[in-house]
Amino acid sequence: MALSPDWFTRYLAVRRRFEVAFWVVVLALQAAFNSVVTWMDLERVAARQPAPWQPVLWEATSALVIGALIPAIVAFERRFPLRWDTLRGALPLHLGASLVFCVLHVLGMLWLRQAGYALVGERYDFGPWSVQLAYEYLKDVRSYAMIVAALMSYRFLMLRLTGEARLLDAPEQAPGADAAPLPAPRPTRFLVRKLRREFLVAASDIEWLQAEGNYVGLHVNGHDYLLRSTFNEFLQQLDPERFVRVHRSHAVNLDHIAEIEPLDSGDARLTMRDGSAVPCSRRYRFAISQRARATPSAATDPPPAAAPPH
């Protein structure tokens, strides 16, 4: 059965819930299977057959701690992505992060296991720390690598489905020209690659943008595209009369602001013309209000490029 054309749009609306549910299901299945395997192994080799609740507690506490650490791994992998151009610097950082992951995993599950044993009036014995920590690291480094591999694969898939934008190449200087190179002009168009097709998107059509690690998320006509650049570097290339920073990780196109709603905290919420909400910190609240009032009409802008079909 063929999927409807707007299935991906519906998925994006529940994306975060799906991502959380994915890890919950994976960790729950892993804990269930490992509990059965551990109980069967101990039944064969242990002098005393363990109670069924013991391997369940061991694996459940391990899965709970790993689940609690996954958001930190997501943030760390987003900050230091493993790509060919960053592999030399990022790989040692991830090896160090796997050690931290192992230590936090062991401490967390040890505390939970001790609490669980105490509830039934027993004492949990972890064993020699040096031996057990080395044993746990051999397992945890594989778990860490599998989590990072899953995150990288998922991001690659999302890039293919949502579209990846890049700046158009600047024209080459004529050979033999002695004049100093002119500063690069501000980009007016972006090349978006999506599912093996390419489209041109006008910079004036960008409604707002958001920092996403080593990428910048461009929100254009209800669609999201990722551009490989740091937030500050990309923002400096946009027209400062039109694009203004409103948060440490957000910037907006003044022509697309529909409403500025002050909040009790001193911050503000910006409602864009497409209905999306963008946070505005108190640091930028007054400036954005002044700039929005002084923004010239969008009718003077050059005609935007046609939006890519979806």
C-alpha cells in the first residue's frame, strides 16, 4: 500500500513522541530478552538458582539508567558529530564520553539495585570494583557505539527526507586579476537537495532559523531544511535589516512576524505568520519590538523564487 504524500508532514508533528517511544520499546525489549538469557545462564552455572526477580531487576535498572543517559548522548553527538571531516577531533572525545557513560551507568544501576534489594530485605553485592568496572565498560562501549550509530543513521535519513540546504558556490575570480577579492555577497538563494532532487529557495522566504548543533534549521513555507553551518556564521551572511537574533539559538525574518506576546518572565513569544511560535529572550525583546516597527514593507522586496514542490 502506497503512503500518502503528506505522511512525512504528519510524522513531523509527532516526531518527538515517536523518538521517545522508539527508545522505550528498544530498551524494554532488550531488558526482557537479557533477563531471560541471564536467568538461563545462571541456572546452568550458579551453585544456587537465582530468584526470577533478580535478573529482571538487574536488566531493568540497567535499561532505566541507559534511557536516562540517552538525551545526554544525543546532545553530545549533535555537538561533536562523527563525520569524515571531524573524525580526528571528535573520535577521542567520544571515546572519553564512553568512559563517562560507563561510570554513570554503573553508579546509577548500582544505586537502583541496592534500593531494590533493600526492599526485599537483602543486600546487593556488586563484586570487585576493578574487575566489574572493566567488565561493564566492555559492554557499555558497545552500547554507546550502537546508540551513536543509531543517531547518525536517523539523522542521515531525516536529512534525505526533510532536505539539506547549502549555499550556492560563489563565482570564481577571473584568472590573473590583481584586485583584492571582493567580499562575498549575501546569499539570495539556497540550493536544497531532497530525495535526489534539487530546488532553489529564496533567502527572503526563510521565516525563522534555529541552531541545531553543527547545522542550522531553516524554516521555509512550512518545511524544514538543514544547512551545515554554525548558527553565528550563517546569521552573519543574512541581511541584518531583515533577519534579527531573538534568542541564543533562534533568529527570525522580521517580515514574517505576526505577533509579539510578552510573558510574565520578561521574555516574549513570537507568533509567525505560519502559526509557529519562536522564543524571544528578554535580552532581545525591546530591540525586536523597535526593529519590527521600523521594518520596511515586504512589498519592496524582490519577488521570491518559487517554492519547491512537495
